[in-house]
Amino acid sequence: MPAQNGVLPAKCTRCAAELLSPVVCSGCQSIYPMPSGVDHFQLLGLERTFRLDEARVKASFRALARSVHPDHFTGASGEVAALATRLSAAVNEAVAVLSDPLRRADYLLTLAGGPSAVEVREVPGSLLTEVMILREQIEEARSAGRNDELERLRATLSASRGAALETVAARADSLPQASLEERREFRKLLNSIRYYDNLLSEVSVDPMHAAKTTHD
Amino acid sequence: MAYSDKIIDHYQNPRNVGSLDGNARNVGTGIVGAPECGDVMKLQIQVDEQDRIVDAKFKTFGCGSAIASSSLATEWVKGRTLDEALQIKNTDIVQELALPPVKIHCSVLAEDAVRAAIADVKQKKEQASPRPAGAAAR
């Protein structure tokens, strides 16, 4: 539903067929420059929601990527070829953001007016203390060669990350109606997931390459 | 990227690594983090009766610049009063260690950790010795 906000042309100006995406005609395959203000969801013809169907995202992406692929426009004017290159980049960026739950949630928060990760760097409650303790536990388990303990920590972290992402999923679609305070809390939640991701990469990293701490 | 000798020295021989008793009334703990890189830094200070910092310890999980920044910060706060320690600016750390621009946030983290530790110990002291209510009216 690319024309949902009323600013996009609904029909191709060349063949009058429906536009399935704001940048491609489904009939004559003409390509159009990105209208200003088109978001990643609109570009891919998807509903603006956190709960996207992954298969649909992929299908939309494939169809669109094929339509705007610069290879189809090698015989076209330099201007059209350049447009195809720009659109391809935009389509790739859109799918990269929308296929990753964390980036998708971040993007929905941005569309709702933020705050950005630079503006709010805090995390919920005592998470930093928790992260500090987990880091120490990972380090102790590693230096003691306790792979079972590392595995236990990895499972705990993975569960914490999963729980945080569930909260994100439950709140993401009400962001447009959320207060600034609620959006700040949402940003903190996203920040917490970044810490979990960092810890998870730490717990699974090859010990030979883990010389990143101060400790002997 | 070329790092200064001072960063490398603090990274390879970090000063004051460790922990103080976080429950002690005269110990302040600051834990700060940088969500973008996942670094966490714990900096603790111990003060005497005159609010002078007599000991400082840190534990940092992060890059070399974050470790060097917190190591330097613990060296600098020792011997200062709390109010003097508040004067330490991240830009001083940047200058001393010649931190590259992409690592300036590490010095910000160290300054934040010092401030958080100071705030923590100040709060503890106020709770331990509340001014008598109505003292001003006497």
C-alpha cells in the first residue's frame, strides 16, 4: 500500500498502471525517483509494523530489486541508469533495516520522533551492574577453562535478550501514540539489547582473540 | 591507527585495577557504559573524613583507550578532594593520552565514571549524617 499517506502517485504517468511501489510501475516497469518522505516500509510496499512477515519482506525485496537493478538500464540514458543505481542502494538499505528486528525497532522509533541512541544512552534499572557482573563471570569461566559455565552464561544471556526483544515487539507498534517518556524507555530497552549482543559475542569469541580486558 | 606511548603504557600496565568494598560508607562506586560499543567501566573511590580521595580502583571491559582513560582517571583523582576531582574534564584525558578523535567517547566515559562515583559517595555521606532537622532555626 504505497499510496497510504496520500503523497505518492497511485498510477504510472506513462502507462496508467498501478504503482506497486512508489518507484516502480507494475505495468511498463518504468522507474521513478524516490518521492521525498518515503520510508523503508512504503518503498517495499509493506505495512508499517514491527510484526512483519519475513517471507513477505523477502518477496517484496526480490521483486523490487529485480525491477530497479542497474543491469536492466544499461541501454538507458545516463540519468535513468544513475536513478537505477540510487534506487538499488535505497532498496538494499530498506531491506537491511527491515529484516533485522533490532534495526527495525530502532527505525520505528526514529519514525515516531526518537530519541536517538546519542540522545539517550541509559539502560533500564541496574542493567549496567548486571553487565559488569556477567563480564566478570565470563572472564572467570574462561580463565578456568569452564566451557560448561560459558555455555550456561550464553544461554542466560540469550534468554535475557529474547525477553527484551519480546518487550520491544509488544511496544513497537504503539510508538506513534507513545509519550516522549515512553519513547525514552523504548530507547533504553534497545540499548540494553546492544549490551546483550556485545556480551553474547564476548561469550562465544575464540579465547585466543579475547584479549580485550584489563585483567590478568 | 597510531596510538600514543601513554595509551599503550596504561593499557599494558593499567594502574589501580581492582575493586573496593562498594558497601563501605566512605567508598563511592560509578558504573557507566557505552551502548554503541558495549563497554562498561566501574570506577571506585575511597575518601577520608575530609573528603579527600585516598584510594581509587577501576575495572573496565572495553577497548584499550577505555582502559587507558579509566586507568589515568584513577591516578588523577587520588589525593584530590571530591570537589577538586570534579574538575577533571574528559578533554584533559584526551590531551594527556593523545586520544584519536574516534576514541574521545572513551574519555567521556571515564569522566562520567568519576562523576558517578563522587555522586555516590556524597549521597552515602548525606544519608549517614543527616543534618539535624530544624538546625537552622536554633
